[in-house]
Amino acid sequence: MLFGALLATLTQSQSRLGDSADYPADAAGALLERYDFVVVGAGSAGSAVAARLSENPDWSVLLLEAGGDPPLDSQVPATWFALQGTEVDWKYRVEKDPKSCGAMRGQQCRWPRGKVLGGTSTINANLYSRGHTCDYDHWAALGNPGWSFQDVLPFFKKLEDFQADDLWQDVPGVAALHAKGGPIAVSRFRHEGPVGQAVLSAAVELGLPLLADLNGPRASGVGAALGTLANGERCSAARGYLRPAARRANLHVLRHALVSKVIVDPDSKQTLGVRFRLRGKGEREVRVGKEVVVSGGTTNSPQILMLSGIGPRGHLDKIGVSPVIADLPVGENLHDHVTFLGLVYSLDPQSTTDDLDATYQYLRKRTGPLASIDPTHVTMFFHTKAKLGEDDEHECVNAQVNLIHLRKNNTVDFDVFTKSVGLDDLVLEQYREIWQERDVLIFMPILLLPRSRGNIKLRSTNPEEHVKITSGLNYDPEDLETHSDIIEATAPLGEAAALRALGARLEKVVPPGCEDLAFATRAFWRCALQQLAVPVFHPAGTCKMAPAHDPGSVVDARLRVRGVHGLRVADASVMPVVPTGNTNAPAIMVGEKAAHMIKEDWGQ
């Protein structure tokens, strides 16, 4: 009976979950020779830029995307981990490095980035986190006028359709910081499980204030994060921006178009157009009348610029890129939030919804476990130098904690997690032994403000060859110390009464090379960090926004590439310092602000 009802509900739900017809038609058969604007990359920022520019019916806009339409299952919040490593992921790997990722398969961390309409907003965890006031005030203090928190707040509000009505009505200040009616739905996850609730209670027990709005004026605290969710479904940048623009005759969207270079006149430095490969076949070109906006993200934007002759002269000469249009530090300043996979607790097996029942609940009402990422949406922020719970509403933070819960002997949980993370066999078997006996609760202590920096380099002039990603994790010794502080501040959560009631027990996970050190000591954590520290998939900074006197500057405060006319970058790559929170919302904000500045500069 249930199975038959499930099939019937699935059939009825497919059209509601999403259809390619909801997005702009593919422009392969209708390409113009020339557009006013060409936007490269339909990700978090690029979708916003293209949609906003096409609001002017007199402007023709072409949006180029290397991937295709979002798959049906990407609309289901709980599938986010399972989407990594599929055809909608670029499937990047970082270079081997003795300072990080040692316990990953092949000693290489994974680096998932979305290759699909919506970009990484289509495969991420749906968390809506802006970062904090300090982040943007710091950007402005670095010499970037127009990027303080008060400057960017209108663009965060412009992107929002805030649907957490209880917060809007009952929590003072929420209405002043948020907005309704924007493209990206922001709402609560539609499921709360016992593990997430226990962690909330544990954090409060240790002194962290319970925050109703994690995007409010106070930085430190614990709470249930809101999600980019519309009625229990993912609201990616593609869904929020491109669906409503699907019928605009002046917006063309071309899928499976891999950009090989931006064409720039070597003498005048004027941007002329874009060259791309359509579905892996011969190269084509379109000309541009006003500007090209590169929104390929922190990994792809520097690749595109360097292939176009914009980057470090020595590196471009070595690879054979000619001519060099602008000698700029493209690809430098790469950094990411860093988490740790070795702080593992086990729990008594928790009573959870059967997977078949959960599927039925979701398809029927968009509720239940599949409508959530529980308990990953429970998150906390703090500063390692501050006493937990001290009454300071405007302090900055340098630490975050997220969670992963694997149900005992649930092969879907275990296989999806381990495949996505890529643990090597030695550590994988330690996880498996715990999971076969009890539930697994992984605390993920996150270093939010790493000092270490890596870089992105070309391997060749072939745009289809993945770039060389040197993550730089743990290069600065201070990062190991601060991250150890975060681990030591996080570990007591498992001893709090709320988690002891679930049978919480610290488990011994020992990565290779750390066997001779006493478990859970400072020396052990420093060693384990070099094996089990991994990027959080929030890379930033490779086309750094900075004033002209900064030797690391690639773009100015209006996101114009230095020394080149008619070319901007708009995505997380321009962020001089990664915000202290998830990066999807800040990237969309960058897209909104970029479109606004472009309109201003062209008299609109």
C-alpha cells in the first residue's frame, strides 16, 4: 500500500520539483554575433548578474554555463552530499601536500564545485549565512570603499525573500536586517531531530547564547541556521534568478559552453568578446559591446583570466600563454575555511524515521528528514580568545562548529559521507567500526580566518584540463595553534548533560603518523590536523579586490580588472578575506552589487 502511494506521489511531484522548461531555453540555435554583456558562469553570482542586467530590455545579455540544468534530486535538501562527485560537480582535487589531507584517499582532498545552472548553490548544504559585520567592515578598511557592512546590507536584503515569519514577527531587529520579495527564499528547515536539539542544549549549557537569527547583530552564539529553501525545496541561484527571467527575449543562456578565453585587444586593452567550446566541439566566438563579467568562481575565474593572458607574467610565459595582456597576481591569495574530521563521538542508536517513510513524507508534504540537513543546520560561532557567553553583541568570531550524524548501520548515510569526503582505508575502517556498533556524531570545528594562503595555477593552455590547486592549508604554524584551540573548545560539548543523555562517548580516531602520541592531547591534535584537516568548500580570494597600491590587487572596488577595459570579475574570487560563515549568500550579494555598479556606470 505504502509503496504504491509512494510511486503515485513521486509521479505527481516530479513536475513540482523542477523541470528544464522552468529555466531559460538553451540559446544554442539562436546565438547572436554580438551582445551588450556576456556573463561567464551561471553560479551564485553569475545568475544574479545576468538576471539583473537583463531587467533592462534594451540590453542584450548572454550567460554562458559549462554545465547543464539541475537534476531533479538537487531540489531535495538532504541530497546535498550525494550530489558531490556526480556530473554536476567539476570533481577537482587539490595537490598532495605534507601539511594537510594526509588521511584522504591519494593524500588529496576533494574540492567540489558546481558545474550546473546555479553553480555550487545547486550542490551545497543550503545554509543561509551572511558572515558578520566585522567581515565587511574589514574589507572596507583594507581600502575597498563601498564594501562595509552598511554598504552591502542593502544587497543582502535585495536578494532575500525572508519566509521565517515567526522570526520576522517576534524577534526585535529582524525586519530591519532582512527583506521579503527577493529572488532567494530564506526559511527554516522543515525537520528538527533529537541530535540537533541536544547539541543546541549542550552549547547553551557551556555558555553560548541561543540566537534566534544567526545573521543578526551578535556574532557569537548557537542556533538553527536558516536555509535557502522555498517550501521545503532548494532555492538555488538558478531557481531564484533564472526561472523568473526565463521568458525575457533579451537574455540568452547557453549550456555546456566551456569558455576558453576572454578576447582582449593587446594594444588598447579593450575587451572584445569571448571564445568558448560548445559541448566539447570546435571553438566559437561572440562579441561584446559593453562588458564581459567573469563569474566562474574562485577556481574557474582565475583559470579563465590566465588563459586570456591576464595573470602572473612568469607563470603565463612558462605555460605558453601569449600575449600577456596584464601582469596581475591572478590565482594568488587562495584560502578557505578549514575543518577537522577527527573529533568523533558515538551515540546510542537514535530512533529516526524509516527511509521509505521519510521519502513519502517529503513527496507528500515537503517535510521530514529529506526536507532538512539535520543536524548540520545547527551551528555555533565563537572566538577562541573570548570567554563563552560574555555579553558583547558586536564581537568578531574566528571559529564555527558544524555536525554530521551517521545512523548506525545505515549504509546510505555512511557511503554518501565517506565517498564525498574521500577518507583513506585506515581512517575509513576506524569510522566503520564505530558506525557498525553505534550512531556516529562528527563535530566539525572550523577555522574561519586562516592565515595560510595557497594558489591556483594553469597546467597547460587547454581549458579542459583542470587547474593545479595548492590549498595552502596549515602553511602558517599559527593556523595549527588556533585550530587546536577550536578543537579543545569544541570537545567539551560531548560531555554536556544533553549529549550524555544520548550516550555520547568520545571515540579514538587515530590517523597515520599520530599513533605514538597520547590521544586528545595538544600534540595529538596538531598531528591529526595535518592528516584530517580538510577544506570546507568555501574557497575565496584568487582575484582579490584591493586598492591599486596593494601588490595583490586584481580588481578594484568596482570589480574592474586592473589594466583592462570592459572586464569585471564578480564572484567569491574577489573577496579579499573569506567571510566568517558560509559563502553562498555573500557570493550572491557580490553578484547583486556588481550588477548595480554596472548599471550605474552605464547610466542606468
